Amino acid sequence: MAPEAKSRARGGGGRSGKATDSGAAAAVASAVDLLLEILMRLPARPLHRFKCVSKQWYSLISDPQFRIDYVQKNPNHLLGLLLIIQGPYSEFSFISLGGCGQIVKDPKFLSTPNLKIHHFCNGLMCFSKPHMDSPQFTSYYVCNSASGHSKRIRVLESSTRKRLMAVNVAFDPSKSPFYNVVFVSEESGSELNHLIKIDIYSSETQAWRPSSKGLYIVPYDVDFDNGVYWNGAIYWYHQRKNSLAYFDLDTGCLERLRMPLLSLGSYPMVFDHFGESGGHLHLVGICSPRTTLFTVFELQQDRSGWFVKCNGDLDAVAAAFPKMVTLKPSNPYVFSAVSLIREEKEEELSIVLTIPGSVVRYDVKHKTSRKLCDLPKGCMFNDFMAIQRRVKAHQYIETLDSI
């Protein structure tokens, strides 16, 4: 057979091959169901770029139902952790976890001068920075970390007598493409309580409104710096009362939720971390005085109570990373749980720990650990106990939803 004939028989050469490829691409583009199935399997970041391919692709990817279906089909799309060491000049470290087969580079927003990150929630971030024209004012933004688009939602005078207690994003892309931003400000305060006001921004109406219940009284030691959104409410930890204060966005009520009894046999336990992962709210308790024994609790979906998700021991981490072991009988181990990662399978959990000099990921099921990154050189023995209280880890997720 002549070379030209062989090439035509394989469909792999010359103009006929290109015509075949072009025809196949046109067939895919015209078969909407097939195109949707392909798009549904792609990561969020390229999907934002693919909106520019054609009007048809823009319409398909921007459709609210497609975005909801996308989240439900790709529920575990955690790509990394954003580690923040708070201080006069906060330090940021991005840790790529390779979720969805991706190696994600440092997000571009980390290079923004004077950036202060307030909250991450399911792919949306709220941050602030000095107003571009008047430094005495602060501008607050919501940003989609996948597309890089941001929107200014509020400008506040920096010297205002009202103290801003919290800024949190409430967003569940599996239920709605719209989000809310919750601002908590102090109207007055005493040694025992705060009188607070809650304002809510709705992306659906693009307007602000005060909460329906007006003002609220909360204890002075509620930790408003570490808010968590889950199941229609924002949660803040109340250390002295060992409880969670939560604001229900549907009812406008500010309620209190008791923590579980933190004990493991004869060992009392202390709160070390609470957060949301994979659609569940978790709490990590560590046996005290500081040991390597821990318990992971999970909150019932109806908030009726906590149950034990698992118990474990971090002794394997201490063996692999001896810097977390001290010679002090009163405090034999130095570490802090900063995040809990819920894997795709129900029984798979990972705990992210900070230890002197490093960030470590511990696989609870397989009892294995690996270093994710180094901490700044100053985070060693002398000041680690102070540093670990200022370390926050936000789970980095990308979303298709616009802002």
C-alpha cells in the first residue's frame, strides 16, 4: 500500500486527519450533554478561563444550576492550606495539597500590600486593606481566589470608636450561588460583656441590612478572631464557658452551643482546634497535661449534640519529629492542631499540626506523618508557645461562583 493510502487508512495525516479532529471537536461542542459532562470534570480555575471560549461555554459555565451540580459532583476539592502567622506584619505561607490532581502555586492575592485576611469560606475570601485614596479609611473586599476577581463591599473609618470584632463570609455553593458577609461591631463593652451589633451584606440584593434581633450581649472572651461557617450559621469559640456562640443567619438569633465533655478516661482534655471540613464541623481535643492522646468530635447536623469521630495518639509524630518533644515534665510535648482535613472517604481524616520549625500532616487512619513546610526560623523552642497561638490555617478551596 502506498504511503499516502496508509496515512489515510490510519486517519492520522494530512488535511483529512485535521478535518477529522475538527469534526470530532465540533461534534462534542454540539452535544451539550457530553460537553457538560466534560466541563464537570475540570478544576475550577481553568473553567473560569473557558468562559471566554464562546458565548455557549460562557452560558453553560455561568448557569447557577451547573455550578450547584459541579459542587455536588466534586465535593472534596481542597487544594491547599493558607497559613497565617499573625502579628504586626502578618506572614503568609501557602501549602499546596495537590487536590484534584493539581499543584497550585501561591495565590496572587498574597502579594497585595498591607493585606489583612479575615476569613475564608468555600472558595471566597474576605480581606481588607487601606483605602487607596484615604489611608484613614479601610476598604473591605470579597475575593474569588480561583478567578482573582474581587469586589469592595464596605469602607470604614479606621479611627471609628466602634470596635470591629469579626468579619466572616457565609457561603455554601452546594445550596446557593449567593453569599453573605457578617460584620460584628462592638457598641459598648465592660469587663464581663460586649454589646454587639451585627450587619449582613447579601450578594443577592447587593445591600446591607442590620440583623433582625437588633443588639446582642455576649461574654467578653468570645473568640471573634476565629469564626467558622457551617450549616447556615457562624460559630465563635467561648473559652471561659467552654461553649460555642453561633449566629443563625436564617433566624437572626445568637445562641450558645455546649461543647462535648472533653475527657478521655481519667485524662482531662483541652480544646485545641475547631473547624469545618467536607461539610462537617469538627473539634479536636488534646489530653492534658500535654500528651499525644487526642479525640476528634463531630457535631450532629441538627446541632443536637457531639459524637466521637475517632480517638488517636500522636506518638508516631513525636518519634518522627523529635523537636516536638521537650524535657519538661509539666509540658512534655509542644504542638498545636491548626486544621483537620476530611478526605473523600468517610473514615479518612488528617490533622495538620504546627511543631517547632515545621508544619506536619498526620494521617489518622494509617498513622503516618509527613512534613508539609517549614515555619519561619523564629518559630523554634524559645517562642513557639507564643507563636502557635497566633497561627491560623485556612482551607484553600476554589469555586466557580461569581462575586
